[in-house]
Amino acid sequence: MKTVILHYHLFKNAGTSLDAAFKENFSVEQGEWVTREFSAQPAKNREELKQWIIDNPQAKCFSSHTAIFPVPHIDGINIIPVIFYRHPIDRIASAYSFEKKQGGNGFSLKSCP
């Protein structure tokens, strides 16, 4: 049975750092680490996610900001879900810092010092 990692990359939960570690260990060029975003409609999202894993037999690590639970069940593939949750205060601070660096054009930080 093939085993793959499925990273549910949640906004401002250290996912970019985790993806960087995955990319150091799985070749982007050879398609071992892949990323994609999916439909907002849950049933379509789950079907697209499942098909994406099936259509990329060379991949060992999948990452998506928009993949929706539950983890897909695919015969012959063991999927290990990985998801990081940050402490809510740390996450707010990270989101604030991120948006501030964007020039205040995101969340509505235009009024922040």
C-alpha cells in the first residue's frame, strides 16, 4: 500500500514553514510535493481532492489551503493527514503582522498604526 501525506494548510498556522520542510524532503521538480486549491462547494471539493491524489501517483506529499475534511478514502493509498493549529492569540498576531507587511490592503488594517 502506498502512503502519502496530505497537508491541510490553514491560513496563519505555520503551514508555510511546514511546506518548506516538506519541499526540502520531497522533490517539487519530480512532482513528489504538489499543491492545489479546490472548489468552495464541499461535495465537489472532496471529489476534486480525491481525484487529484489519484491523478498524481508520483506525489508523496500534497498540500492545499482549501481541501475540506474528511480525509478521502482511496483503495491502495494510506493518507496521513497533517494539520497545524496555532494558539489563537499567536495566530491573530501572525495574521496582523502578515497583513501589515502587505501594506494594509488586506483585512482592513488601514487604520492600524
